[in-house]
Amino acid sequence: MSLTTYLTYALPHRYLSGIARRLAYSTDPKVKTRLISAVIAKFGVDMSEAADPNPENYPSFNAFFTRALKPGARTADPNRNVLLQPADGKVSQCGAIDGDVIFQAKGKSFTTAALLGDAQLAKAFENGEFATIYLSPKDYHRVHMPWDGTLTETLHVPGRLFSVGPAAVNTVDGLFARNERLVCMFDTDFGPMAMVMVGALLVSGVETVWSGVEIPAYGDRITRKDYRGQNIKLARFAEMARFNYGSTVIVLLPKGAAKLDANLHHESPVKLGEPLATRT
């Protein structure tokens, strides 16, 4: 087990994330400039893709981190039968859901019910397909829709805030079903689709385009919001949500809805708009 992973078991994760949030939203020029410069240097952030490529123009670290891309930096695959990658990043894992079991790493897995926080919702994805996409600190941090969908409900599932880097994924049992997360359920022309925004150590928030900040506030029980009848429709490739620091998005598809792209495998680099799966 890596030192970082070990420490996340023992350290006060919400306290640390609260500090990170204050720093991320600070407009103190010294604070935000130091943070932005450090991330660009350490992770090799390509600012030429940003709508505003000048790091000094961002009022806070969070504004920099959730920056928009310039028009044309990402495009949707032109094949309208293709579901799109929802984000830039790397494939942590992808493949078939074995009954209700999702593969995390060698010797480690979790169930769809544990991930979604609702056993009834999970039934729709039995023997379906999943893709777990890890967003590193250098990546574009907005998540977009793989397919046209109508929002039906969200569940804010409280939990830990372990790191979601490769070392933690390989060592923490059931990691993605233990971390705090926002489950977003959509109705599509092939049935339900789940988009799960998984929080991580020092991730101080998840925001959606329909409701703004969803995490925090932290909680001790599942919070469900019903959006049925509100006609919140998001088109394929449209922005859905954003992270305030590197984390993970998990896409769940029902059995028979689509076939995952054959080029996807563990550690595959992906870009928003590239093929995720093809309708069957």
C-alpha cells in the first residue's frame, strides 16, 4: 500500500477537503497563482486548449481547474450510433457487469447496488456494461453526456474521500462504492443510463448544470432528488457536470444497449467525444 493511500485511511478526509475547498476558492493573488503554477508545472497542463489560455486571468484555482475548452478543442464522433466518452482521462476499467458485480482491480470489485445506493435502481444494469474513467489533475474537468438523456433523479451518497489514483484503486476494497458520490440517472431511448460522479481526496465539490453545487454539503444519509416531470433534457456531447479536482466518472449501461468500443482497455487514454460504445 502506498503512503498516500495509507494516510487516507487515517487522516481526517473531510477536514482536509474543507481546507482544500477554501484554498481552491481563494481569490488571494498569491494563493491562486502559486496553486495554478504548481499544477501546470507538475502535471503538464496544456493551456493552449483552454478558452482562456492565460493562467493569470483566472480569479481562483477552482476557476482555473474547471476551465472551459476553446471551441473545437473536442468534437463528438460523427457516427450518431456511437455513445461518446464523457470526459478526458484514462480508462480505469471497463467491460461487462457480471450479474451485479463491477470489476475494480485484481481481486477487488463492488456491486451496482452499493455504487448506486439503491438496489432497485441497480437491477436495470444487471449483466450490462460499465466504464470507469479516471480524470487526473491535468485533464479537462467537465463531464459531458455520452448520449441524449432526460434526467430522472439524483442520489447524493455520502462516504469516504479516498484517493482515486491507480495506487488506491489497486489496494482499497470497493473504493468507488465507498467514496462520496453523486449518482445521476437518465432516461434514454435504450432505457436507463447512470452517470456516477465519484468524489476523491481533496475534491471539494461536484457541480451539475441543472442544480449547481451538489457536493458539499456533506451528509450522513442518502439524499434523493426527483426530477421526473421537470423536462431536463441533455443532448449527446452536452456538458453535464464538473469536478473541482481530479476524480472519476462511471457510466453504467443496461444489458443489450450498446457494445463497448473494442479499443478500450485498462489504462487506455481517452478524450471527450471519442467512441465509448456503439448501439446494438
